[in-house]
Amino acid sequence: MKRFHICTISNDLEQYREMKASFIDAGFDENRCCYTVFDNTSSNVYDPYRVIKIIQETPTEPYIILCHQDILLDRGDGFEKLVKVIEELNNLDHKWAVLGNAGFNDNHQQIVRIKDPHDLEQWTGSFPQKVHSLDENFLVIKASTNVYPSEELRGFHLYATDLCLNAALRDYSCYVIDFYITHLSSGTLDRVFWDACKSFHERWNQEFGFYFIKTTGSIPMLLSKHKILLHLFSKGIGEQILTTCIRLRKKLKIMIRSC
């Protein structure tokens, strides 16, 4: 059986070919991996929410890699490294669902193992690190978990964080791992992104009493079914609430996720 199903939505097939070539050079050859490209060169026929559902419904490999077309495996890490990282994590926490190379943990620290135009400061602690959100450029999904994105959401933003939250609801965990790659894009926080944030809130506020996360682009987000908390947060008081809650969580070692 092949180990990985490597899936990419592409609107630039030349860039996709460069990406795929870097994977093959790094050991992800077609004897050990299956490749699928979802062609958006003419129009946005596919979005990640739909694609993840498609590939999860008929899994043929134990691990799915969903990645952007603008990444390169040119930092020295390849097939053998990823297999080793996954095997070690299976021993550490067999209930993991999604892995990535950048995200935020529950202390709201940014965990980064990537080279991109932002030139972000790399995480200096140990790996793997459990997180509540992930960047979308490179994701590894364990097919057997059957973790799906939310039916209510569409588009090209926040799907990794949506996966993380859906995983958490089913008692699975997500991690940033030590797998170093290059991402050629810095991302765009445009109107489409902010519209996606609004839809994300509408989907997830109903699930939480109080849950503070940070998402792609270091965007802080309070998820709460309580309108007064959302109002306070929007007025800037939320940062004070967050600071107090993080301090309490560190002292009492509890998760701030209440009904």
C-alpha cells in the first residue's frame, strides 16, 4: 500500500509541477505516494472544504497530505523524515488527527517550522507541539480518524482551524511537527478572508461558552455563544479577559472551554 495521498488544488499547473517535482526529489515517489491535482485553472470548481470531504470519503492511503501549490520541499526534510515523525507521534499520541508546520497552542504561542516571506521566528521549543489552529499550506490528515470540515463552511480560508476544532470535538488532537519546508507566499488578508471569518464565527460560536483562539495571520478570535462576551471582546475588553483566563489556566491547568 502507498503511504501518502498528496492532494493539491491548483490554478497554476506549472507551479504545481515544480511543487510535485520537489516532493519526488525528497523521496515522495509515485511508487510510495499517490498524487491528485484538483484543477482550478479555469474557475474555482474546487475549494478545500469540498476537497477534504471528497478525499476522506474514499481513502486509499493511511495519510492524506493536503498542500498548497506554492510550497517546495527544499529544506532537507523528505519522505523518511515525515514517516519517522508520524511513527514517533503515533507512539506519543495515537489520537492525533491533523499535522502541520505552523499554528498556535493553547497558551497562544505561535509554533512555526517553515520558511516563508514573513521570515517568522522559528519555535525554539521541542516538537511536536499540540495546537488549536494550523496554517493551511501543508497538512497531514490521518484518514482513519474520519475528521471532516464543517458542512456550513466554504471557500479557501480557515479550513485548517476548522479541521482542528472538529477534531477536538471528537477528542482528537492536532500538532505542529518538525518538518521543514518552504512556502513561497505570505498569504492575503483581504475582504474574502474577513467574510470567511464572519462565516467561521457563525458556525463555531454556538459550540463554546468561551474559547479564545488565534488563526492564520495571527488573527485573535473569541468563540462564544454569549453575545455579551462577544460585545466586550469587540470593544477591546476581551484582551483583559483573555489575559486573566490564560493566567488562571496556567495556574489551575484547565482548559477554558465551558458551556
